[in-house]
Amino acid sequence: MIRTGIATREGTAADNADAAKVYVLADGTVGAAVVDGIGHGPHTSATSPLLAETAARYTAHRGALPGILGAALLVADPGPDGDEANAVAVTALADDAGTHVAWVGDCRAYGWNGTTLTLHTTDQTMGQWVRIYGPPVEIAAHYDHWVRVSLHSATVATTREIEVSDPLVILTSDGVHDQITPDAMETLIREHADDPQALADALVNAARPDDDGYRDDATTIVIHH
């Protein structure tokens, strides 16, 4: 049996531009999606829930990659005013075989095997590109919010995929993983690993403001096999 928990909390900048959805098929297959709207444009907070709903349903029926691409079609065109919302996202198809994850941008998927927390995704940001290929890594953090792939530009070639065998899978927006230390995240997981909803709530509530008082929208889905 697959159990899930889902939580989101508005940040300090404006209305919540994050969204999350879990969709369960009759056979128990789970499709899950976390969407992080980019900025707070005129359509972002209204469009993000639609993107999450679409991604979760496509994922449950067709797979994690189609989930990303299905949501991407909704925002592929800038719209008549040029202000259509854009977002990054992570999707997960969970069934008896395990969990298949797809993502664009800097939403993440973590796995917990009972003893070790593993980050299974790699952020598609310029900061991460700098760490791997570019100039001295000391400047990388300055580019961590420069997203290289989003739903606007998602294709089969640019969407990343991975299989996760861990019994506990955690999908996060950057308002969670950027504002909670890895040690703090692991502590919460150890405490709530058997209760996915309690863990989702704890992770979102643990996100703290930065030195300037800014706290991003924070959203997570926990999938427990």
C-alpha cells in the first residue's frame, strides 16, 4: 500500500505560487506532482494548481515524463499578453515496482532507505552548471536561481528522469530544500518516517526566513511505500 502526505505554505513575497497534487488510480498507482511557479506574475498563482493537477493525472496514467510534458503544453505559449505563467516541476509515478521521477528546474526528489537520505535529482540551474562545468565554484551560489530548464522549455530531451528504489520518496520545491539544512531534514524524516502527512507538514513548517526575512513558498509531497 502506498500512502502519501502533501503540504504547502505561502511565503513572504506574495500569494502562493507553489502547488501540489496527488492522484490515485483505481489500482492504487500514484501520480504526484510538485510545481513551483516562477516569480509572482499575474497568472502564476492561478495557473500553478492547474499545472499540478494536470501533471499528477498524466503521471498516474502515462508516467512521470508525460506528466511533465502534459503540464508543459499548458504554458508552452506566452499567451496574448505575453505574461503566461511559467514554472519548474517534479513528478513521480509510484506503484508496486517502485518510484519513477521526472523533473525540470530545481524542484527535487529525495529518497530515504531507513538510514540514509539521498538526493536523487540534480538541479537544472546555472549555479549547478557552474559547479560541474564552469568557472570557480565560489560564484556558483549567485546563479542558483537562474533556471536553465522550465515547463516553457520542457521536451523529452531536456526533462530528466530517474528510478528511485527507496521506500520513502520526498518531492520538494526550493522553498523547502533551500531553507532547511540537510541535517534538519534528516532529523524530521527520522521522527516522522512512518507518517507521511506528519512529515510533509513538518518539512513545510521547518522552512525558515533568510537573513533578510525572506521565506519562499514551501511545498512537499511524501510518498511512503
